[in-house]
Amino acid sequence: MLHHALQFRAAEISIGSASDGTAMLGKSLAMQKLHNQISQYANSPFPALIEGESGSGNEIVARTLYRLSSSNTKPFLALNCAAISPTLVEPTLFGYVKGAFTGAVTNKAGYFEDAADGTLFLDEIGELPLDLQAKLLRVLENGEYQRVGEAQQRLSRARVIAATNRDLRQEVKKGSFRADLYHRLSVFTINVPPLRELDDDKMVLLERFRKLYADQAHAAPFTFDEGAARLWREYRFPGNVRELRNIVIRLTTKYAGQRLSALDLDPELDSHSTPQATQVATEFLIPSDPDELIEQAQKHLQRERSFSLDGLLKTWEQGYIEAAMKLTRGNVSQAAKLLGINRTTLYSRMESPQKQ
Ligand SMILES: Nc1ncnc2c1ncn2[C@@H]1O[C@H](COP(=O)(O)OP(=O)(O)O)[C@@H](O)[C@H]1O
Ligand SMILES: [Mg+2]
């Protein structure tokens, strides 16, 4: 029964926005729980705190909270606290009066005023400077705030939804986030799970985005062969749904209408520190164009934490020697010919692959 109720909610949330790519997708149990939590909290006037890794959907959760609330015809404003300079946070949030600081040439309302009795979404709240945290706490406690340079108290009736990819409790312990503000904000806390904990949702998202972005590009969607699908399932998506979406967009551009193998897919994934993927990458990293080789090598070096050129060359060499031996059924002379080296060299490299 409960399971059905949850599923119904999950479906409901997609309605009305499924075609524009802003609906929250996912069928995993964790996603159903998240949907359920969102619909429970949507109509409350109290703040909500969304915690989740970057790219896991913090913002889409905030927007869904708003969309499912009865205030969804009122304003929704979003401010990313990490994206603006600390000195601009206060005038942006609370507004300012003419002459309050250099450049303040007119009176201007801030986000709290513009949000009125709607919703104000404060993304990356962990980046909010301490003095601003005190001012935010005050608005949350009694609604009061002032425009910069003005003595008059104004009253906000906006609902505040905050999000962070930091562990705010940890920030409180370190003294970089106010405990009282944390408690105010976290009346409702929503944890957005990372994509790697969402079972088969990466397939659900793949299906949806594949078609969505192909439609947008007026192209045919790409498809995966079995190997590519396996690689996709095994990949951990450290950048969560954002990374998944970006990969799909890239694949749509590069491979519209084509069927991809694991070898096509692998260079698109940021997984070269996992053993499996390293194997694929080192065995087949052989673009014929030197510029492409350099570009790939650059990427490889940037993401590999413990890179070893000797290790890479050795793996490569052994891969080719084994391949040649297999193709010639163990005939060393023929294998050497295939490899373009002489027999004695092949012998020495088989015995001691590290030597030149
Ligand atoms: N469950 C989901 N279903 C569909 N799209 C999602 C989902 N979660 C995240 N996205 C998409 O992934 C991208 C990143 O999500 P966003 O909410 O901005 O992440 P965050 O704020 O956590 O960094 C956005 O394009 C968003 O629409
Ligand atoms: Mg975000």
C-alpha cells in the first residue's frame, strides 16, 4: 500500500513538466522517499534545508518544493551565495538605498523584497559570510530586515529554502557557520542522495535524457551496446546527475543515431582512477592524430592521481604482445612480425617487460 502511494506521488511530480527536462526523475526507493518528503514539506511556511553533493539535484528539489506548494503562483527567486562576491550578498538579498555605497545610484529592492510572500532559494548557504548569517537569522526569526543604508525596518514573509553541499554540522563545529542559524534553517532537512546510491536510476535518466537532448538537437538518439550499458551501470558518476546529463549531451552531439561500444563511451567518463576503466583506457588510447593523442594524454594526466608512464607503457606493451601471441596461436616469429619487432626483442620483452 505504502509503496503504491509513494509511486503515485513520484508519477504525480513529473506531470506538467516532464517535457522540459525540469521534472525530477527516478524510480529507486531512495528517490520515492525523497519525493514523499518533498510533498510533505512543500506546504509549510517554515524554512527547509537541502543537503546533497553537488550535481545531485539540490536545486531541482528546491524548485519542486516550490512547485508543489500552494504558493506556486507567487514569486520564486534563487540566489547562489557562492556565485556572488561577499560584499554584494547583503545589497542583493536586502536591497539598498541611493548613495549607500559607491555605485548605489538608485534605491533598489533586494531578493527578500522581490520574493514577497513567495519562495527565496539560497543555494550554497555554507558560503554565506558570518555577518550575513546574523542578518539572515534575524529575518528568519521575526521577518525583519533593512535595506543597506536605510534605518527603516521591513518585513519579509518569504519562505526560505536553503541548500548546501557542505556538511553544515561540521561547519558549525569549525565555527564557520552559526549554530543558531543552522537550527533555524534545518526545521525540515532533506537529504538528496548521490546518484551512485540510486540503483537503476542512472538507466532511467539515461533513457530520458537520451531522447530529450536528441529531440532538442533534432537528431536521432544514440544507443549503447551491452558493453557500454555495463560500463554505464558500473560508473560511479562523482558529479552526479549534472555529470550524467552533460555526458549525454556530449554523446548526443558526437554520436547521434549511432550505437556506442564501451570503447566509445569510456573516454567520456571521468573514471580512470578505477582499475577497470584504466584497463580500457590504457589498452585503447591510440588516436592516430598526434594532437588528439596529446589532448587525451593531458586529460589522462590530470585525472590520474598516481600516474606512471612506465606502468602505462608496460601495460600497453604486454597487451599488444598477448594479442599478437593469441592471433598467431603462440607462434613467436609471426607474433614478432605482427608487432614489427624481431624475435629476440620479443623474447626479451616477454621475459622482462620493463627492460627497453
Ligand atoms: N532527479 C533528477 N531528475 C532529472 N534531472 C535531475 C535530477 N536531479 C538533478 N537533475 C538535473 O541535473 C542538473 C543538476 O541538478 P541541480 O539541482 O542543479 O544540482 P545541485 O544544485 O545539487 O548542484 C540539473 O540540470 C537538474 O535539472
Ligand atoms: Mg546547485
